[in-house]
Amino acid sequence: MEKINTSFKVIAFGMIAEKIKTKELVLEGIPNTDVLTGYLHQQYPELQHLKFSIAINKKQAVGNTMIPLGAEVALLPPFSGG
């Protein structure tokens, strides 16, 4: 029986990547963005004081959003406009 892939890739940019000391994570068993944020704050306490956005498959997540299997999730630092 084939194992179902329940993992997804998380790509971190800018100061978020610096804080977690990697540009890429592979996570498993996290169903939505609220759980993901809680996990990140627990594993990387320095992120608790940073504002960041989450994008799923290149679309910015608004509110608590489901993370589909095999998704590509991006952690985006605040953007400064000009």
C-alpha cells in the first residue's frame, strides 16, 4: 500500500529565513495557517515578535486557511512600499 504524502514545503524569505536559520522547511500534519503559525511560534520563539504573511501556492492566505497536501507555503516578511 502506498503511503499518502502529507507533507508540504515551507519557503522562508528575508528576515524570517534569517531567524529560523534556513530558507526551506518540510512540515507534516499541519492542517491550516493558524496551526502553522502556532507551530512556528513554538519552534522559533523569535518569530513571535515579527509580523509575516503566509502565501499558499503563490496566493496570500487571508484569515485561517486550509493547507492542501503537497502545497508550497511561503513565509513573507512585511513589504515596504514605495
